[in-house]
Amino acid sequence: MMTDPVADMLTRVRNAGKAGHKWADIPVSKLKREIAQLLKESFFIHDFKVLNDGKFGVLRIYLKYHDGNPVIRHLERISRPGQRRYMEANKIPKVRNGLGMGILSTSRGLMSDKAARKEGVGGELMAMVW
């Protein structure tokens, strides 16, 4: 039984990048789709698709590489089911001086750290990517 599907998603993407795979397949959910959308908008991945496997569906994330190295160098889960991390808008950390991205779950939906700071909303800091 999986207790943290978001951590599982991040681990699958991280492992696929280190292994040099073209894509990573993940069981689909609305939250995972939104995380993939944020990664695409921030140019960390090429694209993603939801495939029908006859059961629940599969989220296929197409990874991005630069000079043979994965664009995603670090992918870390911050807030876990056992220890949630909530941030106020003015205390959201800058990831690698703005070169990385924090993924926040806010009252206005999932958004990047830059968007949350701009809109002045805080929330749960789910992951950091650089």
C-alpha cells in the first residue's frame, strides 16, 4: 500500500532521469496532473500525457535533457503526510535564487513559489525542484 503518492511520483521521475529514460510512467491522479503541468510550464519537462490502460490510467511524463544530463537535477518532497510544512506568503523560500521552483498547494490551487508570492497566498510547500 502506498501512503504518499506524490513522493512516489517524484521518485519515479528522479529515477527515470538518472537512468536516462525518455519518459516516466506514473499512476494518474488530478494532483499529479497539476504537478506535471507546473513542471511543463517551468520548462523542467517536455510534455506529459494521460494514457488509458484499461484500468485507472497512466500519466506519462516526457523528460527533458540538456547535453545528455537531465534538466531536473534535484527533486525533493518537502511536506510529507507525517510532517506537513505550511508557509506564509512572505516566508516562501526562493529555490536556488529563483533558478529552481517550489510547488505549493494553496487555497487557489497548485502553484509555483513565484506565483504564490506574486498573489500573496501561502500554503503547503509540497516539493522543490532544480
